[in-house]
Amino acid sequence: MLMSLFALLGALEIGLIFSLVALGVFISFRLLRFPDLTVDGSFPLGGAVAATLVSSGWDPFLATVVATFAGALAGLVTGWLNVRLRIMDLLASILMMIALYSVNLRIMGRPNVPLITEPTIFSILQPDWLSDYVARPLILVVVVLVAKFLLDWYFATQSGLAMRATGSNPRMARAQGVNTGGMVLAGMALSNALVGLAGALFAQTQGGADISMGIGTIVIGLAAVIVGESILPSRRLVLATLAVIIGAIVYRFFIALALNSDFIGLQAQDLNLVTAVLVTIALVIPMLKRRLRGQKGR
């Protein structure tokens, strides 16, 4: 029972961290209609910056803020390649993702930076009477809710509405006087800032940063968005951001359930297979719902 509790809280912890990634992916893929693969590089970038600074004696909170800005800078460069140099959006993000691999190695100076004995924001905020495996998810809940409410507030402002209009109909947005290029740059920076923040938090919960920690991040983010939209379909942005967070948590719970169920016989190397199956199911469910409605209508 104790091991199942560890697995449950561990899945919640990772799900909350990747819900920040999912929110970033939601901004780029859904709101801006920008296929952004920078995520696979900006996630380990956030972890690399935070781990390197913390191991050098920096305050963990300040290191996390710097890591968030590093992620924003990566997204800004991707947007700049697309908007200013007219490089196709997907290709621009691939170029940035490839470049960030070398950048991350340069920042860390080696393939990984351990944080086992270093202070983190979780060790500082953790009360003495609460276990770390309980305190970390509680702290992450607060971080994710704050990020969600700030995003909901921003996208209700004039600037946020202009960004949404840029992704929905750029020609109409330009006709209304919106600087669509500037909105793409700002949106990509915001998206990857969230991913960089997630990478910094992930490094601090896992005890260090590794050069390979970003592999498959975009797939996890997309899976969370698709699963969330299948669970809670809505056109309202407030509910859409909530659905993304729920999708990330549910996704991690299913992963933990599949990998911790002895009767299924799955192992850690089967993670990508489980991800593919879950995303396929999430994509098929809406189609089945439409067919059932059509049959009822006839």
C-alpha cells in the first residue's frame, strides 16, 4: 500500500510539472497554430540553467526565475526565425531544438548536473512536519494554479485577445491593426517560458538535470492537451486551460498505472508505446462520440 501511495503521489507530482509544459504547448499549438518543437530543447534548457546556478550557490528561487527567462528567450528566437527571417514555423522550431542541445551541454559543462545535496525551492518551502513526497505535490498545485489564473487573466486582456486573434485569423487580426508578428514573438516566448519553468522544477524534484531529459517532451505535452480536450471539451479558455492541466495529470496516472501493474507486464522501456496507445485512444474517442450522436440523430 505504501508503494502504491508513492507511485500515486509521484504520478501527481510529474503530472503537475508537465501540466506547465502542456499549457505552453496549448498556447503554441492551439492558440497560435504554431507547430513548435522547441519544447524538446527549452525543457532541458530550464533544467540546465536552474541546476547549474543552484549548484554554483545561487538562490533556488532566483535560479528558477532565470531558467524561466531562458525558456522565454529560446521561444523568442524560434519566433524571430519565423517572423523576421521567414523560415517555416516547423523548420524554425526544429533548428532551435537542435541548437539548444549544444547550448544545454555548454551551460552544464557536462552531460548532467546533480542537485542531491543542494537546496531547492521544495526543500526550502517544505514544512518540518510534512514529508517531502507530500509537500512537493502541494507546492506544485499552488504553482500550477497561479500559472493557470495568470494565463486566464492575460488572455482576457486586449493584448491576450489580440494574440488569440492572431492564431485564429491572422489576416483579420492585421486588418484590425494587430501586430501579428509581435504577437507570435510574445506568444512563443510565453509558451516556452512555461516549459522552461517546468524544466527547472523537474530538475529540482528529480535531483539534477540531464542532457536527455527533454526527449519526447513535446509528445507528452501534446498527449496532455489531446487527453484533456477529450475529457473536458470546451471553447471557453478558462475551461480549456483547466482541461489541459487535468489531461497532464490523467496522462501521468495512466502511465504510472500501466508501469506499476504487474499483470500487464510493462517496463520502463515501454513508456513510448504506452504514450502512443493513450494518444490514439484520446484521438479516437471524439470520433466515436460523433458517430454515436449521428446514429441517435438518424
